[in-house]
Amino acid sequence: MTNGTTLVIGGGAIGTSVAYFLAKKGSDVVLLEQNQIASGATGRALGGVRNLFSHPITVELMNRNIEFFSNFSENVSDEFEFHRSGYLFLLRNEEIRSVWEERMDLYQRLGVNAEFITPLEVEERIDCIDVSDFEGALLGKDCGFIDPHLTTQAFANAAKAEGADVKTGTPVEDVLVSNGRVTGVETSIGRFDADNVVNATGAWGNELSSKVGVELPVDFVQHGYLVLDTLGIRDSPLIIDESRDTNFRAEANGETVVSLEKKPLENRVDMPRVRQEDKIRALERVSGLIPDISDLPIKSHWTGVLATTPDGHPIVGETDVDGLYVACGFSGHGLMMSPTVGMAVSDAIVTGSTDVIDFDQLGPDRFDGPERLTPEAKTTSGTQTNE
């Protein structure tokens, strides 16, 4: 730990949050983004915020994030809204329900506001859903969604207001190391010297860290969404049907957003276009849940790449290269986790420790030891979603 100049690489939610909290602590901060703010995975997120996870470390982390987002106008910017519309995990059978029932003790212990509701109660909330073939849902009452672009831009603007230098259109070409310690980076516009470097580049994380021998065990997943015309509802809960590997939500403006099929990718740049058959399959998967959805015209769509880890938990902490920190591998949950990650990394750089995140459990070297972190569990599909 050396609190001097810090270079934060990546202008997504994680990078801008780290930059904001560092600048707020009085650190000399430069954020370098190869394109524009929120132009990577963050800008392709759906914006979900939830604490309905299986592992205590993630639940506690997200409880703090929900509190932070609830007070975002006081903490960061008033150009923001946390739509606390809830999360609904549909229960197709007893097997799925039993998985969630096993988690309820954890949720009650950690103060998660969740309850099981009946199909009739689901229908009362969202009358366009066909409830005939499932037995209810788990409702996360504290959950909801935020705007990915507004949130990330708010962090970036707040970081600049606190004195951070934010440079967009500045790709980082190399990380510089001398005697086992990071000394700066080479960029498209020249060299930047630094005492610390934070790799918050998302799907580019391993590509950057491997330049100095730090390998991050990540895989890549293509995700995406269709934007359809309105169903006549607004600000609905984010509805996740894991047995059909689909989710949807009615936006604040009434548009309906439906997930595309997630596909493993061999590498970050292997990004196939969305084909007509991809759109058809997405609508077929969700039509059993919302019969009228196939009649809605498709207005637009988007795709992105997210990085997943072997245990489903992010990689956050200092690497074997002194002064080089990573905050990558969020499996599609980087936006919702960004406040606590920014707090924790800034604490570690400025003071040498943090009580926000246990770096011993989430650090980049955890995969080498015999005592692995218990994987973040999924109830049925085992897939990742960029919420």
C-alpha cells in the first residue's frame, strides 16, 4: 500500500466508483477509459439491484449497496432514481422452491426483506402473466433497478468534482512494473506514472493483467436483451424464470425488456450478431409466461460480453504485483456491486485495509489455495445474467 497517484483503468460502474471514493478521500486520481464512460459491459446491463444471493458475503455486500443506492442523492448525485420495484424469482416446482426455502434462514439473519407469494398475488401485481403452470414466487421487496448510464456518469462527474482527472478515448497499452511494483501505464497518448493501478476493465481484465504475469481465471459469456413495445405496465419487478433461462421487466417508460439466450464465448472479441432466430427463441421462451408478448413489435436490441469466474464471485484485491489492484469478474453484477467495491478498494489504497470487503476471500490468489470460497449458487439454470 502506497497512497500516491492512482490510475484507475476502466470507465464502467466499478472504475468510476473507485475513482470517486479515492478522490473523495483526497487521493490524486486519474481514470483512463479507452472509449466513453459506460461504453462497455456496464452500459449493456439491465440495471438490476438485488440482495437475493446464496452466499453470506454477497448478501451482506448487496445489503450495503441497496442502502447506498437508496441514499444516492445524498451520497453522490440527485440525478438518479432507485426504482424499488422488487425482484420476482418464479417457482416452477417444489425443487426450485426448496432451494429458496433453504436460503430463508440466511435472509432472516441478515435482514433481507423477502417473502414467498402465491400465483394469485403475482397476477395481482402483473396481470399479463400466465400463472397457471407455476406455484408462486419469491419476492425481494428491497430490490429494484437503476439506470446504468446515469449511475456511472454520476460517479464519474462526482469523481471529477472531487478533483479526479477523467480521460476518455485513452486506451491503456501496457502496465509498467519495476522490481515487483507497478510504476504506471503506457497509453495511446503517452506514459502515466503512478504508485497504484486499479484494473477495472471488466471483460478486458485478464488481457490487461496478464501483461505483467497476473492471470485472472475468467470465462466470457455473451448476453443481450430485446426491447419491445409496451405491455401497458410500468416499473414492474424484474422477473426471473430460471427454469426457462429468461427474465423480463417493464421499464419506467413502459417498454418491455426481455433477455436473449446467454452463450459462452471462446474469447472476449468473439461477439456474434443477434440473428433473427435468436430473437424468435427469446420470445418463445417468455411467451409461455406472457402470452401476449409475441404480438409486440421489437423496437431495438443490445448485446454485450461479461466475464465470469469459477466460483461466481468477483475478483477484488491487490495482486502479487505491489500496487496493482484488480476489480473484475463480476459475472454480470458489477453495476449493483459498484459502491461497496469502490469503497473497499479506495480504503485499501489509502489506509492499507478495509472492513467493507474481505479481500482474503475475494482476492485474486484465492483460486490457488485448498480452501476455496463456496460458489455462488443458482437454483436451476446455472447461468449468469447481466442485471
